[in-house]
Amino acid sequence: MKQDNIRWYVFCSGSILLLPPTTAEGKYRIPTATEPPTETKPWTRFQELPQAADGTPQRAYSVNVPTQTEGQFIGLRESYPKLCREDFLMAGKAAELLYWDAGTQYCGVCGAPMKRTTVISKQCTHCGKEVWPQVAPAIIVRIHRIGSDGEDQILLVHARNFRRSEMYGLVAGFVETGETLEECVKREVYEETHLHIQNIRYFASQPWPFPCGIMIGFTADYAGGEVQVQEEELSRAAWFTRDHLPEIPDKLSIARRLIDDWLTASHPS
């Protein structure tokens, strides 16, 4: 009996294997075949993924050496504009499952081997401890004020871990144990900029598989204080008007969605 085709999400050192476009849309493709598109080993661990919209089975695995007959390995972040939205979101899920599986081979309580019980759960073979993929929540916030000249302004910051030296983004940080999302927003803003905020409002959320996060976006209004950057986290922070923006994040990120939303509101059609 002929085996059905499978969509293969193959990773190597944080990059995903993609095939070049074949249509005018110009989107790259996930390899689809009855067998894996790269060499695998007897110990290769395959991750089951939800079926594609057309019913095609999907699996993920990782390799140590980027060997394949066609296509190329592209960084997961860099693949965002190259893939359709559905494929990119599934690639993120695949990357998170591979990360989780690699870090939970043995029980954190007794050290015994873990066994898979479902697609997203494991149980210790000795003490019975159960584990599931963990998601690390982080907040990101767009802070708005009206400047002394009456113009709309937003606070943008340059974090020390940004890859591009001239890029500015939004205040962000991880949620701490025992903390509400709103409390985290206030704390991160004060810790990083020494500013007080008010009128915190939920905006949207976004899976952030680098390696296993979810970004929860908020907006807030300036309530007082002068900018004093937390030097361990930030190198610069300043207020910007819509006509004098610095380099801002790519459209992959919820930071860009928050900024674009402000720009759209500032330019009503």
C-alpha cells in the first residue's frame, strides 16, 4: 500500500529546511514526501504535529548536519516573509515541541527516563511525574503621551540584545511568579525606564517560539516621571512622534503591530 505524503518540518541549529517557490506568489514551501527529505538516524526523534488544513499529516525532526538534496536551511525568524502564515505558525509550534522534547528526556525529580504518553505530554517511567510543554509569558507595551507641543508620542527603547544597532522597539519583559499581567506591565516599565503609566489595556498576543514564549501586548498612557534607562537592559530610550520614527522592528513581531496600530490611528483614512 502506498504511504501518504507527509509535510516535514526539519530543523538544524534553529534553521528550517525550505524549498524554493514554484508559483507567482513567491512563497517558499515545506518539503512534502512519503519519506524524510534528509538523512535520519535510528535515534532521530519525530514529533507529531496537527494535520494541515488539507488533511496532510505533518511531522517535525531535527538534524545535526544540514544535508539534503534540495532546498536550503533558513533561520526561523528569517523565514517569516518567505512562508505563508499557516506554515510559519506550524513551524513555530514544531520548533517549540522539538525544544521541549530535547529538554525532557529524563525526569527532573528522580532522573529516570521519560516516556511519551500523548503528543504533548510525558510521564516518568519510575516516579510517574508528568510534564507538558511549558510556555513562558512575556508582556510588551506601547506607551503613549501628548507632548508639550501637542503631538502624539510613543516611547521607544533600544535593548542591549537587539541585533541591529539602530533599531528601537517597545518595553518588554517576562512575567514573574505570582504576578498579574497588568502588574508585570507596570513593573517592567518602571524598572526599565522609571516611568509611571496608567490605563493599561490589552491589545493582542502572539506565539513567540524563540524558544518557547508567548508575547502579550498592551497599550498604556504615560502618567509621570522622567526617562531613566535601566542600563543592564537598555542602552537608549526616548519619545518619538509619527513623523520622526527611528528604525523599528520587522512585521514578524507584535511590537511592529502595536506601532503600526498607533500609526494608523494617527492617520485616519
